[in-house]
Amino acid sequence: MDPSLFQEKFAGVEAELAPLFARREPRAHAVAYVRGLLADLPRKNCWTLAEHAGQTRVFGMQRLLYQAVWDEDGARDAVRRFSVRHLTAPGAVLVFDETGQEKKGTATAGVGRQYTGTTGQVSNAVVAVYCTYASALGHCLIDGDLYVQEHWAKDPDRCERAGLGRDFTFRTKTAIALEQARRTLAAGVAVDWAAGDEVYGRSSKLRGFFEEHAIGYVFAVGINFQVPTGVGPMRADLPAARKIPKRAWNRLSCGQRAKGPRVYDRALIATAGPRHHLLVRRSLADPTDLAFFYTYVPPGRSMALADLVKIAGIRWAVEEDFANGRDAVGLDHTQARHYRSWRRHVVLAMAALALLAVIASLDRRAHPDPVLPADGNAAPPEDFGQIALTVTEARRLFQLFTALLRDLPTAVATRRMAFHPQWSSWRRRHQARSRRHHYKRRLAALA
């Protein structure tokens, strides 16, 4: 891993964002803001980011989010361009999901009692819908917007105070996802598939949009989803209740994890349409634990079960982006109450996350994950290889290289920087060995 790559890609992000600022001061604050998001700070808000940047006052960072003149929509588009330019590959997937952040009080834009997967329960929180671009080269968030509950639209004064505007109109989560999909395709991004959980799978408008643009999808659906069949609509769980033949089940993995493959039994059920199917997933540990996916495959595209299972597995890329966004770049650390301030923080956090995802993808091409065996009894290799660079490890190296260049003379920093990639390589070799042993144990348990 070349240390200069980190500064080169950071300069690339900076160059994408620079034209969106009319003045030099807010542009400099935005660059410092992104650097702070990449730093090892326990909490990333305007106060801690200003201190990290060596500023004696917090006003500059606060003004960047609330008052400074710059185009946050253009910044969002710039992040998408930067990400797609480096991660584009055949078979790219758009993945939609939402995540939340707990809040106190009632003044924050969009706050309310609602379910959020972050806590796994109903709490006072803000929830946002995000879109991830995922390909064989990597994945990162490329769009996001706040979900505001319907009762907000009945109080124009409250909406105005929160920055939503007096003319705010309610949008469902699927309507937000549809807007994001339209923006992505309008920007010329090539996409072959779409995926999402039950919230998005039950939207006929969202599914119809992808079908109109010849984009396949694998959306999770609930047990009461009405599947069109030759004898009329049928609940998704009825075919399973009527005993799917044993020969129809196929044991397949939808992807590898650190401790082994994600293996389930899968069955594909025909529907009234020749390009639509119902994909059923059954747990190996509990055969009564079923999950359902409604799929569409455009004409001329393979409808192989293994391909659809792979797309269903890619859906979890957005969950990884949420975890990396929270832990690595403070996606949910904002203390902003105003809608514009929230959006600007999210866009800058997406820029920081895109930088790390791109750096990890470039290293992954040179050092891909070692191929794990299909048989748990396979003999261990002489060289276990090393796992691919992760977003978390990319952030750690970025912090080290930045600190060396800031605190040491250039010649000394250059010598020191040669050590850290070697140390990172040793760590990832050890992790590859551990992964193989975990994988072997998992395969033995599945046997």
C-alpha cells in the first residue's frame, strides 16, 4: 500500500467538492471537517472537529453547516461521481435501507417516536433513507435523505423552525428511495440490479420503476405479500405451507463472512409472470424460519438461482456501510437540529466514507481476499495470504500517515511511513489465518 495513495485520493475528493463553494473560507472549513471525520475522535461534532483542526473558535464549523453558501446537493452528486468512477463494475447493485439516530427533545428536524434498527426498538429518533452503490470492487453510500413522519406536515410553523419549509409535504421511505434511484440513473450511473428489505419490496412503484429501466431486483417481502400466480394472488408463505418438494431446495451460500459462508436452503417458485419469481430462504438450524424475496430478471438476463442468491446477499453491503459510517466517520454523530445542517454533515460524512471505500477497493484489486475452501477438511496452505484492506484499516493508516506528515520533517516521515504498510500487511496475514480456522469450524458445523 503506497502512502501517497491516501493523499492523492483525498486530493481527489477535495477537487470534487471545491467548485461547490463560492468562498475560500468555507471550502477550507469543509476540507478540515472531512479530515476531522477521518480522525480518531470519540465524538465528531463541530466542537471536536474545530479543536482537531487547531481552530480557537467553533463558529467556522457551525457556520459551514448552517449559514455558509455552498451546494450540498452538488456535493452529494460529487460524492456519487467520485465513488462510481472508482467502483464501477459489471453487475452493480443499488441497495436501499434506512438507519436512525436517537435524539432528545422535539426540535430536531424529523425527530419522533419511531422504530430504528440502530436500537432495535421504538424510540425518539431521526431516521434517514440511504442508497448504497455496490459492485465487485467495493461499496459505499452515494445518497441519503431524512425521513420525516406525516404528523410534521400538519404543523407548518414547526417545519419552518426545523428548516423543512412551510410547504413541506410528507414522503414515504419508498418515495425517498424512488427519488434516489431516479437521481442515480439520471446521472448516467450504470446499474444492473436493485435490492432492499421489506419496506422497499412492497412498493409497486419502486419495483415498476426498475422494470421500466430493465433493471433486475431482489427485494425482501413479508409473509403477507401478495404474489401473482396463475390462480390469482397468493400470500408469500402459502407455497411454503403447502410443502415445497424436497428436490426444489438447494443449499447455497450468498457470500462469505469472516467466520464462514452464509449458507441457507433456497427454493425458487414460479409466478404468473415469466420474469418474476418468489425466492424462499430456509434456515438450516430451524426449518420453520423462512424469508421471502420477490425477484425480477430483465429479458436476456440469466435467471439462475445462484445469481439471484448472490444479489440477495449483496443487500447486506448497506449494513456494512452503516456500521462503517457510524464507527469510522461519525455519520450519526451530528448534533444539528436544522435540516440543512443535518444534510450537510451527512454529505461530508459520505465523502469521508467514499474516500476510505475507494482506497480499500484499490488495494483489494492488488491483494484480494484469499479463496476459502469449500471443504472444511481441506489441508491448510503453506501461505494463508492476507485479507483485503478494510475500511477500518484504511482509516487507521490514513490517520497514521497524516500524523507523520504533520508532526515530522518530510524525510523522516517518509522513512517512518514505510513501516506502517508492512505492519498492516502482517496484521492482515494473521487475520487471514484466523479467518480460515473460523471458516473450517463453520463448515464442520454445517456438515
